[in-house]
Amino acid sequence: MDTNLVLEGVKFMVLGMGTVYLFLMLMIVMMNLMSSIIHKLFPEPQPKISQDVEHVDAQKNQKIVAAITAAIIHHRQG
């Protein structure tokens, strides 16, 4: 019985790496499937934008612009 140990090692390596590769591919497919099912069953709620929020944001922006303008004027004077 003449067995080539290198050939046997390569066979086991290919078998082991193939098993790992197939498992990882199956895991990716299952994770994508679960993700799509979860997104269909529980969609993310869309935020409601009201006029009040836009008005508050506009006031904040005006205050920020005023603060930046004051800082620039102060820097140029000093």
C-alpha cells in the first residue's frame, strides 16, 4: 500500500475549505433572506415633518447665522 500523504492532505484541505465555503455562502443567503422578511414585517416608520418643526429649524438657523456673523465681526475688529 503506497499512499501519497501530500495528496491525502490536499484532499482533506479541499474538503475542509469547501465545507467552510459552502457554510459561509449558506449563512449569507439565510441572513439576506431573514433581513428581507424582517423589513417586510416591520418596516421602519417614516418621520412626520410638520410646519412647526420647519419653523423651529428656521429660527435655529437664523440664530446660528447671527452667532457666526458676530464672531467674524469680533475677530476682524480685534
